[in-house]
Amino acid sequence: MITASIPQLYTTRLPGERRLGDSQSTVCILSARVDKGGGVTTAVSDDQFDQKDFRTTMGQFCTGVVIATGAPDGVPAGFAAQSFVSLSLDPPLVAICPGKGSTSWPKIRDSGAFCVNMLLASQVDVCNNFAQSGGDKFSDLAWSTGVTGAPILADALAYVECTLENEVDAGDHTIAIGRVKAYKRLDEASGPLLFFRGKYGQFQEL
């Protein structure tokens, strides 16, 4: 069960996570069919696209929230993201999908390494901090550097440190693949920060 106990802070995106609706697309709606259950099935093709409707549909999928960090030239940088996934166990690989409009990711990319910090349900303020452009996002946070030199947030749920293995173009995002170099669970008693239908929430076991 997802308990939406935190007020809506974003529509359907997080900073560093520009979605399909943020840029021009060449896909269009062909038809919309009302199913027996009352839902609407929308077919698409190459012409125009209802970006808002698609973004709302993708908002039906609940995700966690992470802060991706790096330290180009020893200066910490970071951004909030939803698109994070474990790719492989052998070799250990993960992926994160920064938007091409992100100003932090190019700096992190140049450092050759990044850390994915998984946020606790209580860390909405941390997420909001990294939602802002500019400013020193790390000044009020306790953090340290790990084996890659990327910042590790002291109060996160867990973290995964990576070197940048590859980066693949993906529309208005890129897929950054990281080879895992270190990881740690920092808090096994608390729950994660979740994002669902444009709202933050927390996990409750059924």
C-alpha cells in the first residue's frame, strides 16, 4: 500500500528528469477506445502527441526517489531523479536516466563516476533542495566521499557508487550505465520516499 501522506510538490516529474512532455515529439494520437471496464486505450502514431495525457499515464507507475551525485574537480554536484534501475548482477550494473536539460549531469559525467543515494520517506526537504537550480545544495547536508570520490549523503536509505560505464542516447534523456564499485544499506528500519501520481508518499506493508 502506498500512503500519500505528503502534499503534492510536483506534477509528474522531478528535477533532472525531463520527460517526453518537455520537448517536441513526433508521435500522435490515432484513436481512443473506451474499454468495457471504463478505461480508455489510446493508440499513437507519428504525427502529434498528447504529452500531458501520456505523462499522466506514466504517473500511474510508482517509483522511488534518488539523488545522483558526483564531484567534478572535487566540487560536489547532484540532482533528484526517479529513473533508476538495477541492470545486471554479473557484472554489477545500474542505470540512471538524466534529462538532457540537466545542468548537473554534464558535470557529474565529466568526473567519470557517480553515487546514487536512495532517499528516506522523511527526506522530502532533501529532494526539494536538489530540485532547485544553482546554489550550494550540499551546505546544510552531512556527506562524505566514498571510493569513487562522489558524495554519499549521510542520512540516506542506501547508496550505490559507480564508475560511468557507458551512456546511451534516449530521446530527451540519456541512459547512464554505471559499474558498481561500492554499496551500503545505511538504514534498514525506515521506509523509502516514493513518488506516485504527482505526489510523494511512503510505503506501508500489506
